[in-house]
Amino acid sequence: MRYIDSLRDGDRITSVYLCKQKSSAMTKTGKEYENVILQDKTGTLDCKIWDPMSSGINEFEAMDYVEVTGRLSTFNGTLQLSIERARRCEEGEYDPKDYLPVSARDINEMYRELMGYITNFTNPYIKKLAESFFVEDEEFVKKFKQSSAAKTIHHGFVGGLLEHTTSVARVCSMLGDLYPILNKDLLVLSALLHDIGKTRELSAFPLNDYTDEGQLLGHIVIGVEMIDEKLRNFPDFPVKLASEIKHCIVAHHGEFEFGSPKKPALIEALVLSMADNLDAKIEQVTEIFNANESMDWLGYNRLLESNIRKTGN
């Protein structure tokens, strides 16, 4: 098979992938076509079936393994496959392990890094709250290690939530050492907890799609609810500190238009929002570069709102 991260503009391929999504759409001229997202363990691929009624296109649905034939091109800086032929594969024609995207980093090694931040907490309340999630709650730990950080935008792979969280915590820890104005324990704890709601916002792989709870509430609200659930076990937990922790969570997207219920009112919340955005943006660019070897301009990227290219040697 051809792994998605090895595909290049102009390639013609015949290979088997997992169909992650499939939906019908209409061109401006009224012609029906289908949007398809295929995936393997190295990433996802945007696809179009411009002629769904073609004899070469057999019926298949989301979560089917599909053999596709087509040609790759670049559209708005992103690889896109025009599917000319497609057929649903039978069990035995594929190995499911090839189709789940997984972090390039070792999951257990990342978790040891995360535990190191908890060990270094000096505030006993902050340390105990962190341990209630990442040490004592075995079901949460299992989900957290396997969850993605997003459906498609960044870190959309097994271990993606853990990778994103440790990266944000690493940045926050360094900034906590650099700037005395920051409450380092509060900042790093907030980094560890900022996306815990994604363990319930997104379903497990291979689906990795929004749950009903995720659609109705979103990970920010879910995350605050999860913190409240733990805090009920600590009746002596300082009320002011609890509010500061939850504020960092509700403000970590930084702006109302990015989904934050509140804008940062604490310096720690402001720094967290910046660290979160920084890591997400770097990962977005990394994934784009990994899918494109060219050092030429890659075209306009909608998420970054800019034409981008790699730095020359």
C-alpha cells in the first residue's frame, strides 16, 4: 500500500484506505459529487468523486475499507485525490493496524514527561488535583493516552492529545521559570488540564468524530465539568484557586470568536492561550510540510490565512 504521508502531487495510485467520512455535495453548476476523507496511520487525505454514477465507483460507506484508484493534485496547499475507481474491501484484504494514525513519539515516554510536571508541583492542592486525574483515574488515563487532540485540524491521531498536552506544558513550564510574575504551578496544571474534555468530546478511533456531548457542550465546558467532579472529593480545596484553574480552562482559546466563553483575565490564562495556539499552529504547518516535499510556495492555507512555504537551505 501507499501510505498517505508518502503521496505527492501528480502521483497516480491504487491503494486501500479507511473511509473516515463520505458526504454528497453539489457544484455551483448543479452537478452532484461526493466528498470523501480517507485515512491510514500516517494521516488523512481529502478526496473527491466527481462522477458518483460512474461504473467504476462501487458502493461504500464511512468506516469501510476501500480500494481506490485516482490521481493526486494540490488544491489550496493541500493534497487532494480525484477518485476514478472505488470498491469496498472484504475482511482479510487489509490490516487494521495500518489505518490508525499514531503519534511519532512514544506514548509511554510522553506520559513519563507529563508525570514529571506533576512531581514538581509545590502547591499540595494543585498536585492532588493533578494526581486525581493522571494517577488515580485509570479509565481517564487510558482514554487520555489514546485520544486525539482534534478531529482534523492538528494532532488528529492516537496519542495526539497527550503529545499536544505535553508540548503545551513544556512551553508553560519554561515560561514559568523565565517570568517571576507567573504562578508556575497554576500555569502548568492548567496546561495539563486545558484539553481533558476532548476525551469525551471526541469518540475513540477509528471514528474519531464528535460525540453528542461534544457537539452540544464542547471540550471547554466538558473539561470544567470534569474538574468540578474531582473537586467534590476535596471539600477543603481553596475556592479562589478552584476558580482560577477553571478560568484558565474557559479562557484558553483566547478570544470569543475562537470559542472561549471568557477572555483571559489572569496572566496565566493569557500565557496558556498563547502556548496552546503556538503548539497547534506549529503542528498544522508540520503536517502540511510533511505532506509536501516541495520548497516552493504551497498555496493559500485557509486555517493559517496565508500562502506558506518551507524555509530554504
